[in-house]
Amino acid sequence: MEEDQMPDFVIVTGMSGAGRTEAMHVFEDLGYYCVDNLPSSLLADLVRVNESTEHEGGRRRLAVVCDSRNGDFFGDLEAELSSMQEAGVSYKTLFLDAADDKLIARYKSSRRRHPLCTDGTTIWQGIQRERLMLMGLRDRADYVIDTTDMLPQKLRSTIRGLFATGSERKGLAVTVYSFGFKHGAPYDADLVMDVRFLPNPYYDPELRPLTGLDAPVRDFVRMREETIEFEQKWHDLLDVVMPGYVAEGKQQLAIGVGCTGGQHRSVALAEATGDYLKSKGYRVSVAHRDLRLAERGHDVQRESDNVLDARAGGGKEA
């Protein structure tokens, strides 16, 4: 299922304690607008409002949790689903379930009250009430996931596999940024690549005032034999670690590429890294942390050099 084939409307229901909150987090990461604990009588209204409202970037996908917390409102969910189906509203339903003993253990661990234990009944009795209430919904659900033996990571990957096959990598937001070590090492990067071992364009007077965004600097950095070899190995490393981050359910990843001043080598290679990851299907943004600072610093240095030249008739070596 490609991204443009993902369902526009998903209704999440199921047993309390079976993982509905985790499911909502997954749908949020997939770009859905999520509504928790919505009364079933408002489903059709929500669809109508969404269809009549213009959204930046096109249509907005909806994911809604309807469950037994709604009390009397919840009993109408099956009827509402049937009405929407007759009206031509396209939707998918996801039912989350788990074994009774696992649900009891989860509630005891969280120390939260089961939504159907309002009259002094036990957790087990509340679970049996809920199973009876949800029997029809489970039978008509498009997807049923048993989370009894699932860790959150496995639940996330299962939902992505059902609703976002082919676009799992889009769930990982990657930021690649350049920086200069002389302005401070990054503290928020998950991966840091130091490219100070590569020849520095700074020592070429014609390239010094330029940046890694300029073609002459980019060519100087990337067309060298050592850089070509480095990029091959760097891409091999990314090909190993990136799928692992996706499998682990990581949602944000920061990659820092650093050189001395953050103006030449790191900028060119951060751009190249971003292009490579985009070609592999990842959602990538590229930034340059110290580019303005580096340019300003070199401008000040050049002004100082000009003053020295005017006063002493010479220059100083960088």
C-alpha cells in the first residue's frame, strides 16, 4: 500500500488496555489527524467537517478512537458505522485485543481503573462486560491485532505494516545538518560524522569566501578520490543503520556532519547525505547550523587582513 493509498479514515476500537494509545501515536506519526474518545454519534459530523475544510498540503487523513469510555454513547457505534457505509463513506476499522490475564496485569501495573468498573466490580468482571459489548465490532473489524505478547515496538511495526506498507521510512523524520567543531560539538545528534580528514577548501584563496553550497567548493570536496571512497563507505553505513532505526520505531533522527568551521566540507557533504537519504525514500530536511557564523567570521577576518595590508603593505597567512 503506497502512501497515497493509505485509508483516509480509520476507526480504532477494542479492549481497554490492549494498546489503543500506542496505536494513536503510530497514526500521528503517519500523518493522521487523531481524535481520542470521540462519541460515535459525532463520527459522521467529523467526516463532513473534514471534507468541507481546505487543508494545506491536500486531504487530511483521520484516525479516531471510539471505545467503552464513552459509556452510553458507545452503544451506537455499530449503527453509525452501518449508516456511514450506506452513505458511501470509506473507512477501515482496527480492533485491538488481548488475553484477559494480560489485560488484568496491565491494569494492575498501571493502577488505573477499568472504564467499566464503576459499581465496585472487579477488573475481570469489567473485562467480561466489555468483551460482550464489543463482540459485534470485533466480528466486523477490517483488522484485528492481538497484543497479548506484543511489545510496543512490535505493535507499532504491525500497524505500519497494515496501513503504511511501502512508506514505513516516511515515518522517520531525518534532519541532516552541518556544523563547525570550533563553534562547539553538537549535543542533539544521534549520528556524528567528522569530515575534517578531507582537504580543506579554506586554504584556497578563491574558495575561502564561498561555501559548500557553491559549485566550486562542492566539486573541490566531492570529486576528490578520498571523498569518493569515503562517501561509498558512509552510504554503506547508512544503509545498515537506517533500516534498524525504522524497525525500532524511531520517529526522529539527527545526523551531524562536522568540519572545522562549518562552512565548506561539512556543508557540501551534509547536502550530499540528505540527497542520498531522500533517494532511499526517507523524509529528510537539511540545515546548516554554523554557516552564517562561519561566513561572518571569515568576513571579519578578511576585513582585518585588508587593514593590515593597508597599514603594513602585506598580508598574513591563514
